[in-house]
Amino acid sequence: MAQNHTSWDNIKELSKDWYGGNSAYFTRFYQPAKRVEGFIFYRPAVFGLSVEDGLRQQVPVIQGWALLAVQMSRFSHMLPLDGFLNEQTRQELIKDAKKYAPQTFQVIKQE
């Protein structure tokens, strides 16, 4: 099971950005990146630490099954919401972000 951790103060904004993809061109494993909605981080997540070590060191962490997928992808700067959460969980997470990370909603981006 994948586990992710970042502190609320590491969340810069809720926005759309490029997520995923990899550089396994010309193989059946190639996946193009796509624009998805997610929480954009100030500090990128690191790989190889446990969530517990990330909490102790106060660094964002991606661990577990997501590790292989993320290492193959070009993302460590966001927590994607599109396609990973059902609508109720997505809304609960956004509600929590408004409470614990109000800076997330102070940045308005024009698309």
C-alpha cells in the first residue's frame, strides 16, 4: 500500500499541473504525462524514507507501491487528486486543506 506524507505548510496551492508520465520511450511501459488537479508542494517529496522518518525529519515522503511508479514518473512536487480519490474523499481533503492550509487558497491562477 502506498503511503504519502507532507505537512500542511508544504502545500503551496490547489492547481492543475503536469503529473506522471515516464521516459520509457518506445517501450510498452511508456506513459505520457497529463495535467491533473492536485496540491502543489513547496518542497518536493523524497523517496526511500519511511513515513515515520519523514515525520521525524519534517520532510515530505512517498513510500510503498507508489515508490516504483513515482521513480518511473517525473513527479514529486504534488499530491494528485484527479483519478485517485472519490468525490466525497476529495471534498473532505479540500475542506481540511482550507482549515489547516489556508495559504493553499490564497493563490489564484489564471488558466
